[in-house]
Amino acid sequence: NRFRTLLIEKCQNVCLEEVVNKHLKCQPLQFLMTGPGGTGKTYTISAFQHLMSKFNSAHLIRFLAPTGNTAVNLPNGQTIHKACGISVYDDSEDSGRHALRLTVSLEKRGQLRDEWKNVEFLLVDEISLVGAQLLCDLDLILRCVREVDDWFGGINIIFAGDFFQLPPVQATPLYKPISTFSKKGPGHAQVRERHGRIAWKQVDTVIELTEQKRMEGDKEFAEAVLRLRLHELLTKEDIALFNSRVIKSLENPQGVDLAQERLKDLIAVVEYNKTRMALNSIKAHHETSGANAPKLLTCTARHTLTRNDVHAKVQQICLQTYNAKLPAELELYI
């Protein structure tokens, strides 16, 4: 209402007042903001949050993301699971859990109603990582806790992300068309998948950001990355440019030397977790050596069996066994 009043006072235009009043009565907005990395999606999200704060309306918007790693980059960001009280559970047909309502307790449902009752805008970032099944869960939960039988509980929802980036893990991408049911009939997973796909089809507006900001000082590299993103044919110059930024190694003795001071904050992309953990360990020990350096903390993994700690001797054996997914020790420093 404050935004509406301000518009009318500034413009003193009767036609504008009619447009604003008409928009306030229309259906909830669902749109997608997309574009390559570095075009300003995160900046736009921050600007939107700042605008809401300016009008003392920050409490009307929530910022969610599919993973904790992506949620920390948002203002007061949370994961979709955390904000909606969705439990992570086995979705197989014989798991015995065939309804979403079984994953939200009555006590949690009351808490969620209080948390969502005043929310009018929802922004979901990194939408490429959201599977159709999770979008189904989000829609059903918001309908329930808002007590509004409309898409996403009648909340204006903004999706942000880039579908050329990572797809969801062990889930159906939102861009995948609806598949036919199996001969046995629709299973619970297929129903959720279809519901999520239909929910995604409610998005009828796409805003694509195209102007490169992050790499505007290196247009040659930005254009090469864009061609790579779109799976276009790379030029010989593109390949030479990428090869010039490969890390120095036995196979590439002329490559980039990470020991240089100017490259200390460089982000290295590697193929294997084992390489990543080795590089991170070397950097952690380097950053924590010296008189005024921060202290290095080593967190050791706890191995459990049916939620109980395994025997101490077994713990030692587990710690000596390399796991490609999770390290036995995690080295941390401030």
C-alpha cells in the first residue's frame, strides 16, 4: 500500500492509479530471472531485499535455496527443507511413506503457519538445482500452512538461476517434459514429479539478464566462457585461452603457479574430490603457519550404525579407510 501511494503521489496520474489498483487484484506473480553467471542475478536479489527494507517490508519476503551452500549467499537465506519443515526421506514405493503430510508434524505445521502468515514474496535461488519433486513439496506445504488453495499458497514467487548450470541431484529437472505413467499405474514419485512440473508451468514470465558484469574487464574470456556455456564450437583462440589458465603440474609444467601471492584467492576447478581435498589441506596448513596465523582445527568423523557410535576399534579402522565422498578429517580455520 505504501508503494502504491508513493507511485500515485509522485506521478499524480489517474491512469496510473487504475493500473496499480488492477495489478493489486490480479493473480499471484510467478516468474523466472535467469542469465549466465556474472550478469547480476545475486546483485538484483540484494537490491530487491534492500528495497523491501527501505519500505519497512523486509518481513514480507523470504529467501530460499535448495542447498545450504547456496542459501548462505542469500539475505537471511534458508534451505527449502528447513524453511518448510520438509524431511528428507526415502521416496521408494516400499518405504511406507506415501504422503507428504507424513513428513510434517502437527506441532511443526502450527509453527510454519506463524512463520509464513505475513509472507507475500518468496525468492527461490539456484532453481536449476530444484527437482520437480521438491517443487511439488514446496507448493503443497505452502498451500497447507497458508490455508490458501492456490499455487504456492498465493505467494508471489520469484525463481532465480541458470538452467545451463548444475541439474538437481537424483531428481527430475524442471525442464523435463511429463512422462507417461508405467503400466502398473502412477507411483508416489511419479505423482510428485508431475505435480512439480505443472507447478513450474505456472511461470509465464522470464527475465533474462545478458550484460556481463563480473568479467567485464576480461571480455575475451567472458565471450569464450559464454560459447562454452551454450555448447557452441570453440575457436582455437578459446582453447589456447583456457589452456593458459590450467594449474601447473607434472603434465603441464608451464601452467599457472598457485604459489604466487596474487593468486592466493584463486578458485581452482578440479576433476576429483581427492585432488580438491589435497589442495585444501595444503592451503589450510599454509594459512595457519606463522606467528599471527589463525589456529588450525581438525574435526574427526564419527562413524555410526543405526544412529549409534560404532566401537572405538572400528572407528579407527574407518578413519584409515579412504572415502571418495567424505573425508575422515576436516581441517578448519577462521
